[in-house]
Amino acid sequence: MFLSCTSVPENVSTVDVVPAIYPDYTSVTIPVGIAPLNFAMQDDSVTTVDVTVSGTKGETIHVNGDYADFPLDAWHSLVEQNRGGQLTVTVCAERNGQWTQYKSFPIYVSSYTLDDWGVTYRRIAPSYEIYSRMGIFQRDLSTFEERTLLQNTQSPGMCINCHTSGPQAELFHVRGEHGATVISSNGKVELLQARNDSLGGSMVYPAWHPGGRYVAFSTNKTSQMFHTQKTKRIEVYDSSSDVFIYDTQTHQILRDTLTMRLLWAENTPAFSADGRWLYYTTARRQVYPTDYDRECYSLCRVAFDEKTGRLGESVDTIAPPPTGDVQKDSIQKGSITWPRLSSDGRYLMFTRTDYGYFSIWHPEADLWLLDLQTMKSRPLDEVNSPRSDSFHNWSHDGHWFLFTSRRDDGLYTRLYFSAIGPDGRATKPFLLPQRNPKRYYSLSMYSYNTPEFITAPLHFDARDMGRRIDAAERVPTTTRNMYGQ
Amino acid sequence: MVMKTVVKNESKIKKERRREWKSNLAITVIALLAVGVFCYWRFSHVHIMAAREQSQLFLWTPEYFTERLAVPGGIAQYIGEFLVQFFVSPTYGALIYAALFLLSWWLSWIILRNIVQRAAAFLAIFPALVLWWLSTDIYIPMTPIVATVLALGAMCLYANKEANKKETSVSKRAEALTSENKTVGTAARSSSLSFSKQLLFFCFIAVMYWLIGPIAVLLVLCPLFSSALRPRCLISAVGLLVFAFCVVGSSWLTPYPLQKVARGIDYHWDMPLLGTEQEMAYDLLVRQGKWAKLAERYKHERPESQAIQNAAALAYFLTGQMSEGELRQLLSSSGKVLNSQASAFLISEVYMHTGLVNMSQRAAFEGMEAIPNHNKSGRALRRLTETALITGQTDIARKYIGILRHTTFYRSWANKMLPYTEQPDRIAQHPTYSHLRDVYAHTSDAFFY
């Protein structure tokens, strides 16, 4: 029989500095319903923390232990009570028997609700070419519960990637011996042939049309090369890429010369929230490896007609490529990738790098925000870090966004959340909560990848999926040229 | 009458002496075999033990334990990995294999003596030999070996001769009472005692299946030598059904296909990415810095592996048989070399010796990702910590050091490295890393594939 003794603050000395905690949840803004923002002191010599969280609109939580572990129900009640208000967090820490009380810090509770139930993501090691365990998971944002959707152990040797959700639909790719593009739509699951000869490659980066019938894809011939001396490890580049539309009803790949130009690389498609526009990035193809740092993507859009599946007649360039020396508007310099539009149609977020498009391996990668009303763009300095800040997606209500960042250690990608306020400013991002985050993230040797919000939990029969992936049966796709029609 | 008794006693004594002699002979044979097993591993196949050790990262954390417990056979895997971490010392590793050999023989003997009384000690050698033979296959990890030993141990619970004798006498007395008194109550009590024992046996099968994996099917043989489990055929048949149900049911709970679950999740490494024994042998020579021996061996063998050719080139350079220029020309681009775990770890060593830190980092990472059962690697993490410190990625180094501090044999090294993350400038005082950092900082960038 063991008795646990908690140490309570005695003879407390006060310091006028905010505590160095992990994760850094000081002054972040959170939605109602988010899981508790548990944290620990960064300093490992701290043995006990005594934390009080009080809401400006009432309620208080008090916890004591080796890290701040807030009870789930009490936390939710506190945050709900203080919607639109502020939580004040007071931390006392014990170190070598001495207690220190730190300056209190705020956590703001947004008045914007986050309606999405959770997020999906892939977890994979930040490896080079050989991959080991990976999987697609879904996480309930109001708790710490994570459920497996599919792991590559279900079909040994397979690589799963590019998972994305559409209107009552899911999509992901399987690479390897039993390759396929898996589309689950309205309860029906189809495994498409992984490659289409007329495309010359596979379907790669997907983007669902809001109507649910069409999916925009890029098709990429991707290669990697590795630096011998720089702290950049990997350069990912495409020897060719194009964008096309896939019709899920007819299984047709709709090709259009507008987005499949010779000597140009079209990539990273995204539909606008109303489905009337297809955004994508494009760059003049370069010679590799000598000109690897000259491939700069610009942002374009073309009209899309949902009734016919056709693209418009001309392409608009939203953000041009660099025209020489760095101009005042620094968007002139650099490369644009991963355009993502908010559901209210107001903003377009993208990642900007010095060159190329595979931003996660670029430490200089930052998030930018384009206001589609004013057509002015700016870097999200209030969100960005000195390390790679990359792949992002909006919540379905259009106020919140998530993104992947390597700000922790420069290699292992983590998931962060922020909101855009009515003034167009983003809030300080907070790390995806975990029950014991310091321990969890320090021991985890996997990165979070291609995250997305989902409105409800997904129901996935992983065993059946594994069986179907192993089976040879695939739905063939045909090609239809839309130009000249 | 007295003569007859004396003759009988003498005959009995002779029989007992013969039995004792046979027993001593069996023990002598098994002891010699155990010494043979020790010598096999310690002096002939150290490279295999080294390859096993580098294919895992045993952590003293609850998360590591619960991750293992989450799948059938997880406890066997956990114990197997606990043992394999000692392979960092070839002597400990060989002792562990010898101990497992002896243990498997002893447990087999306990079981067999209930079935085949006379030759049990000799017959028990065969299961031990089979297990040893399986352990020599690099694609069979320690898990099924440990699982089999645990299964044998579980079977022994039902094979205790003394207990069986008492059981027999108790059950006989119970039967006698029943037949004498012929009371329903006594008969019912005896019957329910028997039923609960059978139920316990079936539950035991299910529990053991989860702990050690499909080898738990051996437990269905227990009725052969346990008087508590009657009728034999029926109990074995039901036991088999329970086992099958557990296998099928567990495939719904784990992210593995039924075929893999039925065969044992960690019983065999399917992905052929471990590399050849030859590469493992050369890798060990590189790690030990036995350059002259490596060069000499290469001259005789001339293996085709590019990783080995690179290692041989380095050995020739370090023994003065090749110039630096010639060495640089011979070093292969990594894409052709990184085709297995063994070649990746081997070439990581070569790159590190030649100052190509980024390439060494990549090779170590690829080697770790190539581990067939998705384990991480202590050896790889140690190399990745070094390359991170040299290239100034202090936060990454700190992360890896934090993980290595949860190990048994990498902990002290990790503690020594920790100050370099707190004061990165101290790298300049390190005899090896400072030089590598200079090379890294002053060499032009180039691409490798």
C-alpha cells in the first residue's frame, strides 16, 4: 500500500516573470470545448507545480502535481463559463524544496466557436526515403482521445498519404505494391488505379470540390536530393507536375491544357468555398539539380463550372513570380505553395518559401494571409516562427486554422491552432493539447502531417480496407480532354 | 524369502543407479551443449547479436510497456527486447542464449517426464536445439523464442508430477467417497470443482495467448499429462476452439491482418531490409575499428556489397594502403548503398569517419527506418545525436538524449552528451566532434541522392 503525498506551496518567493512552461500556452487564445491545456515547467528540476486557473467570468480550477493536469469536466465548465473572456493562470513551482510563484499569465477564450469535432492527420517519421510505421488518425479536440483510422501495418509495406476529407467523403493514397487511390463517398468505397498511363503518373495532392462530385488533383513526378553540408536535409522537387479534375461519378480524369502546360509545373490545387474557382500554383520548370533554387511558384486561379466540370477560358495570376531584385512587397520574392481558402471566402492562406513548394523541409517557410477583398497579402508574423511553418487548413466555420510547424526542435512537425480575428490578426497559436504534453512530445518520434479539421468522427473499417488494399481489384479511370470543347 | 528380498533390493538398487547414471549423462550432454551454444554466439556470431541489439530501443517507460501489451504476444516481445538490450555485451548475449537453451531443455524435461518417463531428459534436448536453430535466423527475433519458453513454463504448471500424484489421490478419494456414499451433493461438488478447473484452463489459454502470442496453442496439449483436465480429447478440442476464437477476435482489436496475427505479430520479420550476414560482420569490424582485419578479410572475400566496398576503401586508407583522393573517388553515392539496415549502418560509420556528417546522419536515419518491426534503434539515435550536435541542431540532440536516458546502456553516454546541448560551444573542445564540425563548416555543399 503506497500513500501519495502532494507538496503544497510554503514560504513562497515571488518573481515578476511569466513561467517558462511547455507547451507555451501563455497568452494563447482557445475555443470553447478544447481539451485541457495541460502543461509542465520547461525546467526539469521542478518537482511539483501548483496551478490555479481563474476565469474573469467565474469559476476556478486548482491542480497540484508534477505537471498541470486539469480535470476534463472542470476545464470545460471553466472555459464555457468564460467564453469571450479571459482565464488567469497562476503557477507556483517547487525546485529543491523551494517554492516560487510566477507572474500570472492569461489564456483568452475566443467568442468564436470551433464547430469542428476534431482533426485528422498522418503520423510519420521525418525520414528520407525509407519509411517505417505510419498511419492516419483522428483526434477528438475536446478530449485527448485519438483513434486509428488506418495504419500501414494493416497491409505490410504500404505507404499511406495525402488523406483529405470532403463533403461526406474521404480520400487517401496508398503507395507501394498494392497502390491505389481510395475514395470513400456516401458510404461507398472505391479503390482507383494508382496510376493512369495517359497522365504519366499518379494522382497526388487532392482538393475536394465543395459539391462533393469533383476532386482536383495534381500529378507529380517527385524526386529528392540531399544536402551534404547545409542544415537543410532534403530538397523535394518535381521533374514535372500538372493539375486536373477528377469526376467521381464518371471516373473520368478531365484534362485541360490551361493547367497542364508544357514547360510549366502546376501544383497544389484548392477550390474556393463556393466552388466557383480553382486555385493552384505554377512555376516554370527548371533544370535540376543546378537550378533547384530558381523554381518559384506563383498563385493562379481559373473559373470552374460545377455543372459541366469545365475550367474557364483564362487563368488569373493572383501573386506573380519574382521579377528580379526584391521589391517593397516582399511577396514578389519567393515561392507560394498550399493555397487554402477560408469557408467565408474572405481569406486565402498560403505558405511562402524562398523557392520550391515542399515547404516542410524549408526552415524559412512561413504562413501568409491574402485578403481576397483587398487583394493585399502579409506574413502572419504573429504566428510564424524562425523554423518551418507550413501545411495549413481552415476550420469549417472559417475562423480557426491549424498548421504544422517545426518550431519545437526543427525536425519533428507538430500541430498548432490559431484564429483570425475581425481585425484580420491571428491569435498566438497553441500546440495540440495532450494529457502529459512534455512527456508525450519529448518521447514521440513521429511528425504530424497533412492535418485537417473534420466535423464529425469518421467511421472506418480498417480491416476491410486492409483486405481491399491487398486485393488486386481496382476501378479503372479514363481520361477526357476538356480543351477544344 | 530373505534371499528373494535381497535379490529384489539389489535389482532395485541397480535400476536406480542406472537411472541416475543416465540422468547424469543427460545433464552432462546438455551442459556441454549449453557451452557450445555460448561459444557459438560469443566467438562465432557476435555480429548477429550486434545486429539484433541495434534493431531496437528498449525504454524503461510505461508507454513502451503499454505499447507492447496492446497486441498479442506483446509481453514475449517486451521480455525478448529486455534480453536483447544486453547484447551490447557479446558475453552477456551469449550467456543469455545459453541460459535460454538450458531453460527450454529443463522445462521440456518437466513436461516430457509425465509422458515419456525414461528418455525425457534426452528427448527434451530436441526442443532446445530447435529453439537455438531458430534463433540463428536473423529474421526471427527473440519474441518467438521467449514466447516458446514461456509457453513451456505455462505447460509445466499442469505437468507437475507431485501435484498430479496428489491430484490423483484426492480425485481417487473423491471418487471413492462418491461411490461409497452416493450422495448427489458430494458428486456435484466434485463435478463443479472439475468444471471450474477446466474453465480456468480455458481462460488461461486466452490470457497466455494475449501475453505470448500464437505459440500458446501448445497449451492445448496439457490434458495429455494433466489429470485435472479430463476428458483429454474434449478439453484439448475446446481449448483449441478457445485459442482460435482468441486469434480471430484479436485481429479485430489490432491494426494487423488476420494472417499476421495468426502467425504471430513479432514472430517473424517479413520485410527483407535487414541486410546480409556478411554486411553485419563487416559492420561490426568497422564499429570495433579493426581496420587491418577488415582489409585482410576483404582481400579474401571480395564481396559485392557496395557498403562493404566503401568500408574496405576506408580500411585501406586508414592502414596506409590508399590515398585520401582515391578514397573520395571510391565512396559511392548513398542512393546505391542504402538498400538495407546493415548497409545503412555500415555506411553511416564510413561517412562519419570521412567527415560527411550529413550523409552519415541520413544513413543512420534510413537504417533505423528499415527495422522490419518498426522499432527504433539505440545505435541510430546515438549517431543522430552526434550528427545533430556537430551540425548545430541542438534541440534535436537534446530530444534524442532525453530518449536515450530512458535506456539501460545508452544512458550514461547520453548524460555525458547533455552538457553539449546546454553549452553548444563546448563541441569545440571535443577531440572528434570539433574536427568534424570544422570539416562540416568549411566544405562546400553538394547534393547526394
